[in-house]
Amino acid sequence: MIITKGDHMKNNTFKLLILSISIILLLFLIVPILKMFTHSTWDIFYQSAQEKEVIDSIFLTLKASFVATLITIFLGIPLAYSLSRYKFPGKFIIESIINIPLIIPHTAAGIALLTVFGDQFIGGRFFSYLGISFTGNFAGIVIAMMFVSMPFLINESKEGFNKIDERYEKVARTLGASPFQSFFKIVLPMNKNHILSGALMMWARGISEFGAVLVLAYHPMTAPVLIYERFTSYGLKYSVPVAGIMIIITTIVFTLLKVIQKKDVIDD
Amino acid sequence: MINIKNLNKKIGNFELKNVNICVQKSEYFVILGPSGTGKTMLLEIIAGLRKINTGEIYFSKKLMNEIEPEHRNVGMVYQDYMLFPHMTVKENISFGAKLKGIKNHGNKLNKLMKDLSIGDLAHRSIKNLSGGERQRVALARTLMTEPEILLLDEPLSALDTHTKAKVQDQLRNIHDEYEMTTIHVTHDFNEAIHLADRIAIINEGEIIQVGKTDEIFQKPKNAFVASFLGSKNLFNGKVNYENIIQMNGGLKISALVKPKQAVNFMISSENIILSLEAIQSSAKNSFKGRVIGINKKVSIVEVTVDIGINIISHITYSSFNTMALEENTEVFITFKATSVHIF
């Protein structure tokens, strides 16, 4: 085929058009974030970063989401494994249910949780025997974060399990491994990266949760709630630094995530 | 050693039907059949990785049906080896031996790695091993656990021709050295000829024929076996009078056969004599025909002759050259009535 000058022109026009359109959306994403950092003065930024209330709320947020993620690793990996390996009737319904937290308004998720874990309801009463309450405290924040962000961990782990040929487990069995040994020595380590990246996604999503946390536990204040409160009580200027710090933290988490995803052993 | 009785297993639309196999101790037993006929499933059943619907599996007279795979002392090597990607070569090989608490496993590991010439690979990641190396690592990993029975699922099919020939010899050597009862599953009859003491032919979940290699090749039980083994000259006809097969189109073939409506038969290409003139002999079948096809193979020439039916004869290159055969050459085809194999 002879490539004429016209063809080159057409190719270039196409490229130019695609890139220009891409840039519009990128600007929409990047400009507000950058603008936020320039909106506030470094002074206020610096001051906010040293305020006890701000520091406490950020640590509380990171810690609560971390605990939620740990609990979900423990409970969610068996679920992800079952969904990947076993066939049972109504499986696809369960898979849809798992994704419900992604699509419902998170305030609604908070309300739903309240009807079970609220002090006057059955789940709440059961746990109050054990001395645990879920409203207006750390435990409430944890279950709110867990509920809305667990699909990330479960789905990602399930994807990982799906990629692992069942015959690895079969070979392990013939080599003398019990089902438990083949799970802990073969399948789990092979799925390490998927679980880790699912956990990071879940953690990041938990950190940014606002709606459900607001309903279950306005206090102690997590960072997103604090941002909201500062905005409504003191205005834009005072909410911006906290928001900025949160964005920096979540960006770091996601960069880590990308590094891990690049190292996936199963994909090789 | 391995005795499978009336085994039935159904998964979805697929079914293993009434499988009966008896494998002797230290035998190299090949299960040969087309893809998707239940060969791998059968191996997994023997390994205990799949439960069966009905039937019994015995290892040396012990009923194994309910025994878990880790307690069967069976080694399995899959087609694509299934080496654990998160372990080094050495870790892979010692995985099972550690679990099973094999004594002295360090020495055994070194010997095996040396025997299989993978000693240099010990600390390599398995990601950058060649196909042949992976194969040997997978074998070593299995052999380390000292299995009584070795199950090989298409172990050569992922290898290139050159490596395949080498690994094939290696498999047979390992089998002979360790005297391990081996069941090898494949769709390639060349592999079967090379390796097997006995062969079982499987099709659509049923064992069609079990026997020594030459037995199966010379006396295939039915047309499927014959055609799967690459046999030529498969025909059908009917027998109105004893010892005469009547073909469509009027051709009559002498064979040892009782009268019946439909008969399938095979005339082995090696048993057909091709000549330029009619020959006087004890052979009952002699026909005049015309060469319609010449297909040159590595060591023989496959000549197709139209005698009313298209019949294939294998002749050597020297005969081919002496006879100066070309398409349309008039020739005679001769074979004995006893060379006609009736199914």
C-alpha cells in the first residue's frame, strides 16, 4: 500500500482530535484539585496540619478504615474463594448483592445499618451485651466503612482466585497437601497481589466514606465529616486544608496500588 | 496394581461409562483417545481429585473410593505442568517431599535434579524456564514424593518435536529405573507406540479396546479404533455367502467371514502387494486397477489404486522406482483372505 500525504494528514487529524477531547476531561479532574491547593494560603494549610482536631480526625479515619479492611480480609476471602470455586444455585444473585453498596446512596447504606446495629435493634442489642455499641463511636465508623467499601476487596480477590487454575490445587493435593495446606501454601500466596490491591482499594474507599459514617457516627469526627463540618460552619477557606491533606494521602495509597498491580505474579 | 471396576461418572452432558481397567504393577499403560473423551477426568478420578458416581477403584486390592488424594500416594503431572509460580525451582521440587516428610530429602533432591539435568536451575524462578525444563521440574516434583503410581496427563503435548523425542525417552527411562506403575494419557498414537506396554483406547467416555500395542494395531476392535490409529483401507460390505464380501458396485473380496448383513473390515496397507503383472499365488484376492494417487512419505510411498474401490498400498522407494509408477499406470493388487481384518 502506498501511504500518501493525505493519509498522514488524516492520521494526524484523528490523533489531534482524540487527544484534545481527552484533555478536556483531564482538566476537569485536575484543575479543581490544583485550585484547591492554591485557594488556601500555605499558612492556613500549615496551621491546619498542626491542629489536634485535624490530626486526630485523619488518624481516626485511617485507623477505622484499616480495621474495617482487616475484618473484611478475614471474612471476605473465604467468601471470594467460594464465589470463585463453587457452583451453587443463586450464585449470580449473591454476586449482585455484594455490589449493592456500590450503587445505593451511602446515606441509605447508613440508614440500613442503623436498622440492624442501632442500639434499639436486634443486632445492636446483641452487641450491647458484649459491651459494643455501633452508634456515635469508633465501632460505628468501622461498620459503616466496611459496608460500603467491602465490594472492592471481595471482587478483586475473587478475580484473583478466578485467574488461578484449579489444577494448581489438585497438584498440591496429590503432592500430599490437605485442602487447608493447598489453600494457605498455594492459592493464598498466589493471590497475594490481588488481595493486597483489593485491600488497598477498600482502605482508600473507606477513608473517603462520608454518607454512611455521617448517619452512624457523626462523632468522633472522621476527616470527611470534619471537612463537611468546617465547610458548613466556617466556610470554604477552612475546609480546604483538611481536604487537601486527605487528597494527598489517598493519592499516595493509589500510587502504591499501581505499583503492586504491576507486579502481579499470576498475570505473567 | 490398579483395578477399576464398573466405574461411572457423569458431569453435565459428559459421562464415563462402565470403565473397567486393570493396570499391572510397574506397567507403562497408555490411555489413547481423541480430545474431550474423558481421559483427564479418568486420571483425576484415579488420583482421588474427583468423586465417582458408581464403581470401585482398588490399589493392590485396597478399595480407594473414599481415600483423599493426599493419602493415595499417586503423582500427577499435568499437560501444562502447574508449577507453583511463587516458588523457585527447588522450592517447587521439595514442596511435596516436605509435606510428606520424606526422609533424606536433600540428597534425593540433588540426585533427582542431577538425573533430570536441572541441577543448575535450583534457584531460578520458574517464569523463565523453557517448556522442556518445566516438564522436568514437574516430574522431579512428583518423583520426590516417591509415588507408587505416576499419572501423566498429555505430558508431551506442549513440547516442540525435538524436545518431545528426548523427553519421551526420559519418561520411559524414569519408568524403568523407578519401576513405577505409570498411566499416561495422550491423543498421539506415536507416543503410545513408543512408550506403552499396553494401550487402552477410549472414545466418548468408553474404553473401546485394551491390549498390547501390536495387538491393537493389527487387530483393531472396530472402525473407530482403526481410523484413530491412522489405518487406511477401511471398508464395509455384506456377506451373502460364507467367505465372500460383496461390495457396493459389485466387487467381491475373499475373507474368512460368516454370512451377515453388514460387515466392516480393514486391509492393512503393508499386506497389499502391488505388481505390474498378475501374479500366480495362493492369495485369494487379485484385482486389476489403475494408480490414481502417489503420496511420498518419509520412508515409504503410499500408492492409491482404483480397483472399483480406492485401496492404498505401502511400498518402498526402491520398489517404487523399479516399477516406475505414475498416475494411470495399470497395476495388480494382491492380498490374502487372511489379511482382511473383520471388525
